[in-house]
Amino acid sequence: QLTTELQKLHSESRLSQDEARTFEGRLSELNAQLARSQLWGQQQLAALQSREEEVVVLKVEMASLRENYHSKVAQVEALHTQLDSVEQSYSVALAEVEVLRQALGDARCDSSRLHRESELVVTNVNQWVKEQQTNEKLGMKIRDQSKKIIHLTAEKHLQETVEKLQAEIRKLKAELDERRMEAERYK
């Protein structure tokens, strides 16, 4: 009976050892799985941190792009305002050009008439000088003719001024066209 009991204990001991080895194997497997899980978790954490850094960089870039966009929009609006102003100035300049063109035409007609009158006055003065050298009214007539000559000179000066203004208007129109082309490039 004692031998039977001893055999039974030996048998139970072997079973316990087998179970212990099984549990040790399972424990080793679980430890290995835990290590793999921890490594995977660390890798995922590192990847997450890297993604978060990328997100921060992208947010900074996005803010910079948004700021640049608003700046460009403001520039375009300013150019549109400038273009409207330039077009308005252009319309005013065109009206002024038309007025000056009319004035120039009138001045040319007046200039031709005044030139003929000037030649006539000079002829008359020469004739009067010859014919009325002893006439007491000669001085008065000469002064009157001198005033007309001065008037002719003033008319000639007016014509020169009108021509200068036309040249200035052509220059302004060229600058206006250049600004309009520049504004078109920003549209």
C-alpha cells in the first residue's frame, strides 16, 4: 500500500512538473508576445510623434500660404482700384485731349489768319512810313500796329504752349497704357 501511494505521488509529481513546464513555456510565449507588443507600441508611438511633427509643419505651411493668399488678394484688389483710377484718369485725359485738339485747330486757324494780318500790318507800316513820314499821326499808327504785332506774338506763344501740352498728354497716355498692361498681368 505504501508503494502504491509512493507511485501515486511520483505520478502526481511528474504531472505537476509537466504542467509547470507547460506553464513556463506559455509564460515565455506570453513574455515574447508582450515584448513584441511593447516594441510595436513604441514603433506606433514614434510614428505618431513623427506624424504630429508633420502636422505641425503642415499647419505652419498652411498659415504661411493663407497669409500669402490674403496678401495676393489684397494686392489684386489694390491693383483693381488703381486700374479703376487710371481708367478714370484716362477718360478725363481723353476729354482734355479732345478739348486741346479743338483748341489747337482753332489756334492754327487763328495763327494763319494772324500771320496774314501780320504781313498786311508790316506792309501797311512800310507803306505808311513811306507815304506819311511827315504825318503827325504816324507815331500813333505805328504804336497801334506794334500792339497788333505783340498780340500776334502772344498768339504764337499760345500755339507753342498747346503743342507742349499735347506732347505731355501723349506721354501720360503711354504711361497709362503701361499701367493698364501691368494691372492686366495681375488679374
